[in-house]
Amino acid sequence: MGVPIHSEGGSETGDFAAPRKRPARRPARKKYGVFTPLVDAPRNVSRYLRANYSWHDWEANSRSAELLAHRWTGSLVPRAWRAHYLNSLELPRSDQPVVSVVIPTYGQFALTARCLRSIMKHPPAVAVEVIVLEDCSGDRLTGALACVPGLRYEENPENLGFLRSCNRAASLVRGQYLHLLNNDTEVTKDWLDALLDVFRRFPDCGLAGSKLVFPDGRLQEAGGIVFNDATTCSYGRWDDPGKPEYNHLRDADYISGASILLPLALWTQLGGFDESYAPAYYEDTDLAFRVRQAGFRVIYQPASTVIHHWGATLGIDGDSPAAAQSATNQQRMRQKWQSVLETHHSPADAAPLTGADRGASQAR
């Protein structure tokens, strides 16, 4: 066995002593004075994210991060954001659509553009038209959507509010079915075809709705429950959407209007949303009750999954006017459907499903 000959790189024979390690050389650091925190910010943020979040979590929440960045800088560099969101955006369109997808908006260009891009990424097999109905917000950036190929962009002549804007949509659509889709949603594979399949399998279906999930993947709603005092509960909120109890077709008391499909003829027969609930809240719950009153079923379809940035459009936090409107419409719902609600359970009978989630499903 030979004698090891050491050099700075370690043993030439590789049979004896371990290589010597040079002391790590710290790169020279430039001095930026008062600007040092600003220069170091990207690296510090990156270190924080790596230390506190897995890559999967960061990917799951990238939508929220991008929307937050747009909120902070949208007014500073509007052209850059417009180019970013509209780049290569094109939607499927048919002159004889089976389904008309209506997306009511009040500004919020970034949310709407993300919704449209998700439709482009997951085009339905059935012939569709996609309509954005802008409710006279005055947002110039939203008006840029008019140039998107395949999209029908319409503007209300005056601000109508969410509910009346949806009702006006009936005069614009050409499809056999009307699909109402919130602009703060992102669709996934088979989202629309799965809903349409419900009507093919169940001729007595009058309204079908999607499974709603949060951007981080947790369940937001697997159909809604209405109690005898007209309070509501989103079934399964915050739970794992993959559990068996959330993944079978079933009847629901109602389904949040963020993603619902119904025949246009039935929508017209019922007169759309009841405008006594204007400007919003409980109109989707009331619609489901009227669908059943007309002799049809309200069915939850788990195969149609839609990501919903819950509350991004209006929200009902605290003592906001929206919260007050929700409470007012709850009483209106209770008075209108008192005889039907008497057959429903009380919130106390379903304690695991109540609490913080009661009434929350009415948020936009």
C-alpha cells in the first residue's frame, strides 16, 4: 500500500486521509447604505417562504399572490398587467351554443381574466358561448376584455347590482342552458360537461351545481343546507374534498350561485332571481326553493369542481353593509318560505355543521 501524497485537493490515491476542506469564502458584500433593506428584500422573502412553506403550498397559493400583486401595482403599471392577463387569451365560441356561460362583473379585471383563462385551459366538449356582463363599474381595464377573441363582452347601460345584472343576462343568451359563473372562480377539467350530464341522467333535474373549493385545495362547499330559521351552512367547509361523503351525486337544499346550471326555459319561467333580494344574498337559495316548487330537483355534482376565491367580490365580514343585507334577506327568506322551512332541521340538530359556517355561503 503506497504512502498517500497530499495536495490541497486531498489524497491522490483516494485510499487514505479525507480531503482537506477549505474554509468557506464569504463573498464580498457591497454597501448600499439606506437602500440595503430594499436590496435584500427579495432574498429575505425567498428565505422566509422556503422556511415556512413547502413548494406545493406556495404553488397552491400562487393565484392569491398574483392577485395581491395586481392589487398593489395595478394602477401603477396598468399596461403591463393588461398585457400579462390578455396574452394569448382566446375563448371557445359557437353561434348555436348549447350552454351560455354568463360571468357577471363589476370591475376586478384580474379576477375575471384568470376566470376566462381557466375556461380556455379547460374548454367544454359541448358548444358554448361565454358572456362577460360588466355592471357599469367605470373600470377602464375591464373594458379591455372586449378585445378577447371568442368572448361576448356586454356592458349594462347603468349599474344594476349583481342580482338584476344576472336577470338581464336572460335577454342576451342564446343557449339552451344558462350557466352562472362568478368572476372570482377558476374552473377545472370537465367542470361544465359534468354539470350538463346531470340533466341527461336525471330528466327531473332543474338545477345542478358544482363542488366549490378554496384556492389552497380545501373544500368550500359540497352543496348547501338551509335550517328552519333560514340560516345556511356550506356542507363540508374546510374539510378534505376527496372524502367519499362529498363525492356522490345528491339532492341539496340549495347550491351557491358561484357555479350553477339550469335550463334557460326554466329560468325564464321562474322569472330569474327574485328581485326583492336585490342587490344580492339569498337569491340563489330562493331560486333553489322555487325550482323544487316547480316540480324539479336541485342536484349537487361533485365531478364539476370550481375554485372559488370566496368573498373576493363582496364579502360579509363584520358590520359591513353586505352583512346587514345578508341578515335582512335571511328574514325575507324565512317569511317567504315559512311553511316549507318548518319541515327543516333546526341549527341545534346539526351542531357539527353550524357555528362559524352558518350563513357564510351567502358571501360572494
